[in-house]
Amino acid sequence: MTDFVLVAGAWLGAWAWDDVVPELRAAGHGAHALTLSGLAEKRDVAAGQRTHVDDIVAEVDRIGSRDVVLVGHSYSGIPVGQAAERIGDRLKRVVFVDSNAPAHGQSFASSWWQGQAAFDAELAANGGDWAPPTAPEFAGQDLTDAQIAHFLGGATPHPGATLTEPAVLEAELADLPATYIKCLLDGDEPNPDVAELLKSDRWRLIEMNTGHWPMFSRPRELAGILLQDA
């Protein structure tokens, strides 16, 4: 039996995986959706990016499994990639779902498409947190109005320190056994850092014809892909 530890991206908690977890469990595996500090039911817990790495490692310790697949979506690819290093031979595979990948000394904000100064200004305008998107920002992402409403109903502001604190890597990320899931409606190609990592013979690329949040838009298909790594 494989144990999946599922970590959603910005603004989201464990609840984001509600339609994926039953599929994994029905196939006979453990599925553990994790809420990171500062979000959802843990929104009152102070958090930096290293806190999120610790959250993930602590969940693996709690489970006690020797066959773990870590799954990081969007922002959470950054702490998940670092946690994958820390859990050593308990890691079976790490799966990045349309996500960022950690780079030593770099943060989520470092690679913001408008530049870090613009991102820092956005955080400052929202009291230091990253505000959830508005409904129009989901256009073209393969989500129904009901799914968008569900997302926004559960979303919480994302703690800014987790987005600006740099990652710390002690080894080459390309040496980890990894799957990268690219959601094509959010861009045809992985970002350049991920494209470089995909040159490793330990990494593989899978494409989904959906938007950036496949746990909402295509949960059964996503679960099926995850089960390939069980």
C-alpha cells in the first residue's frame, strides 16, 4: 500500500482534495490531504515557507509509512520538493501538479511573472497576505460556476511569508523520482526551471487537458494519474 500525502496550492486547505481522496482509497491506498499552517482551519497559525516544509515532514512522520508519494499542487510544489529531500528513503515518488519547483535560495515571489517588486506590492496592499483570486480570474480554467463558488467559499488569504522566504535544497532536485503534471489550459509548456528538470531520466511529464486546479475540474482523471505512481 502506498500512502499519498496531498498538499494543495495557495489559498486552499485539505478540503480541496475531497473528490480525489476517495478514488485513491478505493484503490486500496492511503490518502492524507494536508492543510498547511496559516490556511483554512489552521489560518490562525503563523507560518513561513520553512513552516510548510516542516508541516509536510511531520505528516509523513505521523503516518509512519515507508512508501510515500508526496503530491504538491501549484505553490505547494516548493515546500513539497524540499520535504521530499528530507524524508529520504521513505519517498517513493514526488508528484508536482502544475506547480512551482523549489530552487535553492529562491522563493515563490522570485519567479513572479511581473517581477518580485510587483508581487511584494500586492502583498503589502493586502496586509501582508496574498488575496484569493476573484471569480473572473478563473476564466478558461475548465471550472463550472459551482466549482468556482466552492473554491472561493473555502479559500483563505495566503500568508505572505511563505511566498517570500527562500527555499533550501541540500541536493539536486533532478535526482528525485518525480512526475510533473502539466495542465495545458494554464499554459502549453512547463516553466523553464521545470523544463530543465524534465531532462533528468528520473523525471517524467504527463499532460492534462484541463486548467490549473484539476482536483476540482478533473478529480477522477487526476487520481488515475496519481495511481500510476502507487
